[in-house]
Amino acid sequence: MAFGRDGSELEISILDMQVRLMEKALEQIARIRDVSKAPEIAKKALLDAKELGKRLEQ
């Protein structure tokens, strides 16, 4: 994939991957029966999305 001079395509790709991580987490939360696990799933998804952004922006 070619990236523009301003890096906007890269930013969009990173955001798209982060959105997919969040969607996966929301799907997991929607399927679980024990809602007490929901905060743990959400926290892991947020950490994964932040880590992904850090790794790809370097």
C-alpha cells in the first residue's frame, strides 16, 4: 500500500485495525453470560488498540 506524504493513509489503516479490535471486543461482551468479565475484555481491547497504534506509528 502506498502512503501519502502526510501519512493519512497510514493513519486510516491504523484506525481501521483499532476499530476491528473494538468490534471484536464488543462482540465478545455481547456473547458472554457473566457480565462481570465485560470490563476486563474492554480494558484488554483498549490496551491492544493503543499498543497497535504505537507499534505502527513508529
